[in-house]
Amino acid sequence: MNFLHELQLQNHNNGSSTGTQWLPSDGQLIKSFSPVDGNEIGTVNSTTNNVYKSIVTKAEQAFEEWRLWPAPKRGEIVRQIGNALREKKEPLGKLVSYEMGKSLQEGLGEVQEMIDICDFAVGLSRQLYGLTIHSERPNHRMYEQWHPLGIVGIISAFNFPVAVWSWNAALAWVCGNVCIWKPSEKTPLCSIAVQNIVSEVFQKNNVPEGVNCLIQGYKEAGEWLSQDAKVALVSATGSTRMGKAVNAAVAQRLGKTILELGGNNAIIISKDADIDMAIIGSVFGAVGTAGQRCTTTRRLIIHESIYDTLKQKLINAYQQLKIGNPLDSKNHVGPLIDKDAVTQYLSSIEQCKQQGGKFIVEGGVLTGEGFESGCYVKPCIAEANNNMAIVQHETFAPILYIMPYHKIEEAIAMQNQVPQGLSSAIMTLNVREAELFLSHKGSDCGIANVNIGTSGAEIGGAFGGEKETGGGRESGSDAWKAYMRRQTNTINWGSSLPLAQGIEFNI
């Protein structure tokens, strides 16, 4: 496959890097299989603990120099990375699609997100603003400034194997931090391809070795980052179970975390909705990336007066879905990541049926020509009760639960009645309903949309959620502050030393 050659991935077994140096490791061999056809793409040696420690040492050394580079100069490096990603967008997008299984359009879109966050970070490099504060003491000036933290650990998930890393790394770099990336063991080659692209830019600009480090491995590699007091911040994307373990380990040493964990996202469809818009938003939200997004639409809460109409439109829409090789742009839905995911999908369907769910679009595993990997499944729809245990659980698969509501207040309560709090949406042309949904009495999620679905966030907004989604924000707005430490400064430019609150202390 030409894109593997373009990304310098042939015969690339070393998975540990300090930026431009690939470090040999005799760690456990990680095999990358494509869920598209079941073929082995390549192998990567996982990072041993000794190699990890040497990488941390190199990152510490790099931070001492990198933090002294002016922020706009660091931004210039990120600008060049964005341009390099533009040049490699097609092969990298194809690799994302092939190794992870998402559609080619989504793979290319993920690389575009990387380009967009680089553009955002370039502007940010000249806008790391502090505040000037009026002092209560005469002839004093107070202000705030922000300093880099040091080493930022990034643990990313398979479903967005490159974009979420870039949300963190681009901001961390312009803030003056260095990064150690632990990608998912299910998509190791995507991380190596990105490391190759970034390394070329770093080498041309004499960026210190250790600003962008890469480690590979399973659970233990994430534990090293979480437990390492030298890692100031750990940004982790994955399951709620994983996030709780990371949070506990980092909190034990009073470190900082950004956690982007599970989602159980709903769209409320009002009787005043634009039905065509609602169908498009709901179907893409439910089946995009084969239901393996943290922002996937998992529940539709539909007004009782349009419930039957919308149900039939959903059935008709699902009948038009094309499932198959995601590199073929004609297909809407690709495979699940692996056979373990298929097992969980089938188990969730069975649990739904046992708990009283009624499937109006049946699921199942696809077999035959084009489906040899065993990872292709049918997106399905079940009528369900919001209180069912399986509905309260996040299933990383294209299973959509639908349910009716009577009043908007009831719908909002149903929307909020799950442990997770990432993304939410309402489809309505009623401004009162829309404003209620966005008010403090409305959605309890970190993301709340009107007349768009739950899936698909723009770089300019801060991304993250509440409750079991973990807390913390990545990407846009002022999310950059999480990668820095705040410092309050007071300067006395007078000839006396008045104390705060009028205290007198004479000697």
C-alpha cells in the first residue's frame, strides 16, 4: 500500500522515540491488524521500563531549553507541523482509516482536525495573556502570568488515533511544555507515522531532542506516566474505568489531569423540530465511526406526537446505509476495531433484549465477501426504557436506543439521567425549548447543541464533559490554561512597605 511507504512505515519495529531518535527496545511485540481486512499491517516493540526512564530524562533536559524559546517561535514550529500535515493529509488519512476502521472521509477529517489545532495554536502562541489587577496598597502593581508545567503525558484512544493527541500536543508545545505520548496499542502505526512527520520539522529547526517523545505499550505504559512524579500533567482519553485508575494514581501524587472519558449522548427531538435535519443528525451521530466515538449518539428522546413518524424515517434511513471497506468512499459504515468489540456489541444486544428492549432494526455480524475480518456489524435500533441498565451503560458500538417523552422538562431529565455527561443536543425550532435546554435547568453535559447532533466538535471550542466523563477541557477556548501554572505577582514600586488589609507591623 503506497500510503505506508509515503509515511515511512515499512519495516519499522521500534516504537519508542525521543523526537528524532528511535530507541531499540526488547519489549513485548505489538501486532497491528487492520479491522478492514484482518491483515497484519506491521509490528512494533513496546517500550520497556528502562527505555521509558531514559525518555523521561531526555524530556526533562529538553524542557530546560524549550521553555526558554519565545512562545511565538514555538508557534512557528507548530505552524510548520501544520503545513507538513497538509502535505501528508491523504496518506495519513488513509492510514487512520485502514488501521482504525473509520470511513476515509472521517480519516481525512481527523487529519484536518490536526491541521486546524495547529492553526489555532499558532495564534495562541501570541496570546498567552495574563491579567493586571488593581492592588489595595498604594504604589503597588499586581498581575498574573502563566508558566509551562514541564512534561505532559498524553494517553490517547484507538477511535481518534491522531487528532486527540494533537489537541494536547499543539497547545502544550506553544505553552512551553514537552510531551510524552502513549497511543492505543490497537493503533500504534498511526502514532509512528505522526512521529515521523513531526521529527522532520523538528530536525530542520534544531528543536531540542525530547520535546516530542513516544512510548508504546499496554496498561503498564499508562501506569508509568500516571505514577511518575516527573510528569506534571496526564491527559487521558478512554473508558471511564481507565480514567478512574489514571485519576487515582495522579491524584495520589497531587499531579494534574485532563480526563476525556465515556459518553452516553442523547438527542431530544421536539415536535417542533425540522424532521429532515433531525434524521441526518441522528443517523450520522449514531453510525459514524461505527458508533465508536465518545460523542456518538446513543439515545434519541422523541416527542410522543412524532414518535411513530420519526421511527419509520429512521428505519428507512438505516436501510440505505452502505457497510463495507471504509477506504471506499461509497460506504457509510466501516468495521469495529476488533473482534473483542464485536463480542461486546453482541452481548449488549442480548442484554437489551433480556431487559425488555424491542429491536426495530436488527443487528448482527456480517459475513461473506468483503467482511472476512469478522469485524463488520449492522447498525441497529431498539425501543428501550431510559432506566434499563444497558441504556445507562456506554456501549462502543452502533446501537441506538429510542424512547418517547411527553413534556420538554421530562426529556431534559431523561437526557441527564445517566452517569456520563459529555455531549447532548436538542432538535427544535422553538426558541423557548432551545433556551431552556441551554440554561442552568437544561443539559448537564460539557457540550450542548441546538439543531446539530452530538457528534463533531469544532477546534475553537473547549472539548470535554462532566460527571463520569471526567472533567477538564482540551482543544479551543481557554483550554490552554490547563497546560500551564498560574503565578500571581505583586511589585512594590514605592518607598514604603504597607501590608495588606491595613495590618501594621513596626520594629
